[in-house]
Amino acid sequence: MSPSESTRSGTRRGLRVGALVGAIVAALVVGEGLWSRASGSSHLRAWTEAQAIPTVAVAVPTTNADANELKLPGRLEAYSRAPIYARTSGYLKRWNVDIGAPVKAGQLLAELETPDLDQQLQQARADLATAQANEKLAAITAQRWQKILASNAVSKQDVDEKLGDLDAKRALVASATANVDRYAATKGFARIVAPFDGVVTARNTDVGALVNVGSAAGQELFVVSDTHKLRVYVNVPQNSVPDVPAGTKAVLTVPEHPEKQYAATVESSAQAVNAQSGTTLMQLAVDNADGELLPGGYANVSLHLPQDATALSIPASALIFDARGLRVATVGTDNRVVMKTVTIARDSGNTIQLGSGVAAGDQVIQNPPDGIADGVEVRIAGNPAPAHAKG
């Protein structure tokens, strides 16, 4: 073989080898592309399936201490409160105490000028003096006629008439005396005094004001309140009334002292349910020796109820109410939803104490999504995705 033929033969062999290598490289590139596309499709399918499974947050039922407290709004009132009205008409001569002033029983609050009453009292005393004078004269006359009767100078009938006139005059004296006493007692009401130890919580009059009595509404001059101890009125829901007997302990908080708590005790119950509100009015007593609590104010009342060791509480957001009744959604061991019918024992606002339906170890979905039903697969927040979803 000539050198030129040998060269041509080597060139053809090199071309064939190059073509084969190129074909192999091309096949590898195409294979890798196909594999990448298949792998991406598989991952996309797995991601899509994973996103189709709803992620839920769960909570385990607990015996929360708050479930043993009934929190209700209450109203503070003075333990004793006396509006002071005038019992006689007149003009206010002076007042001695103003709002916020402590007073003692019998202390003078104000005094009235009663010119009309003074004249009536003076006239009554004059009438009494006249009646007494007539009685005295009738007594002397009767005594003389009795002496004359002994000498048979007058008849028995005449003497009896004189004795009857004496009795009538004595009755007039008694009537006039009672009239004087009535006006004197009314005059005593010109001095307005405190009925018990307390604080003046209202003054609705001033010097020179005309005070009238006898009207239907009357004129409230002062209000005296005993605030060393306060009453607290709370409306308790009907289903909780049996759990709040007399003697139940409670804790109060008020807006003006948010950092403090005040101990109170249930004293009595109205023993009736208000048909409009479905609640029973209960009265509590709270000590207020320091005067920090204000009568008429608002208070938050937490009643301590008997503890039920078996009662379980769940978040209120976990409840589902539909055509099938009141239910909750739980997550089983296979990450599938199990719907359970429940009953409510007590509603505490953010938490619900259940009477039945769930067990202590159940995983209750806190905010069940719409359309959730038995058997639906879910993923618990914070847990890894199911194995079949990883691809």
C-alpha cells in the first residue's frame, strides 16, 4: 500500500471513531435530558400531591385551671345606701357636709328654716293652752256641783252633765296636746341627720333652696352610703347556678386598680331565673375597708367553681357546628381525620370545657378548614410530609 493510500485509510478510521464518539456523547446528552425531565416531573407531581394535603395545627385536650373559673361582669353597690329626703317644707338654712365627707350616725347634715311650720306650732300651743284652761274651769265647776248635790239643792242630772262636760274638756286637751306633739315632731325634721355611719355620696341642694314635701317624686337632698363593705351583683348563667352555692369564693378586679385583686364571697341568690336573660342574680360581699372600690362601679368577677378532674378543655375555634350537630375534628394515627360528636359543659370564652366526646390523648384540629370530613388526609404542622409524597 502506497503512503497516500495509508494516509487516506487512517483519516477514514479517525472520522469513524469521531463519529462514534459524537454519537455516544449525543446519546448521553439526550438520555440525561430525558432523565432530568422525568425526575422533574416526578418531583413536581410529588410537590403537587403534598400541597393538596391540608396542613393543620392540633391541640391536645387539657384540664385547664381556667375551666374551673366562671368569669362574669359585675356591678358594685354600697352595702347600705340611704337617700335623704326632707319630712317638712322650708328653705335650706345651711348644709354642713359635702360629697365625699365621712359622717357618723346622727350627725347633722343640714338644717331648714320653716316659718310656716313655726306659726302652725305656735297656734297649736295656743289651742292647747285654751283647752287646758277650759278643762280647769270644767273641773272646778264639776267639783262644786258635786258638793251642792249633797244638800239636794240640784238634781243628779245636772251634776252628771257637769261631769260629762269635764270629760269632754279633758279629751280636747289630749287632742290639742297630740297636735302640738305632731307639729313639734315635724319641726324636728328641720334638722336633717345621717341615719348611719358612712360617706356622703350625693348632695342635691344648696343654701336658700325651697324644699317641698308631699310630691310623688320628692326631692333627694343627700345620699349617705356605707362603703366599708360592698355588695357585688352578678348575673350567673342558668346552667352554672348549681355550681355557685352560697359561700363560693370569687376574685374581683376593677379598671382603676388593674394590678390588684379583691376577695369576695357569694352571700345569696335570687333563686329565680330571669326569663329575658336566662340568668340568676347573685349577691357577693367584698371588704372595702381601704375605700379603694367605688360603689356603682364595674368589676370583673371570677367565681371559683368545683374542680372536675375528668373535664377536658379545647380551644373554642375547634368546634364545628353543622347539620350533624356539634363536633370536633381529630387526627388519627394514620394522619386521617376522625370526626367526633361532643357536648359542652361550660363556655369560658377562648376555651370550651367539654362534657363528652373526646379523650385526653386526642389530637384536636384547632382551626378545621372548610369541607373537612371523616377520612380526609391531613398533615400536622411541624411534622414531615408523608412518605408517598416524597417521590
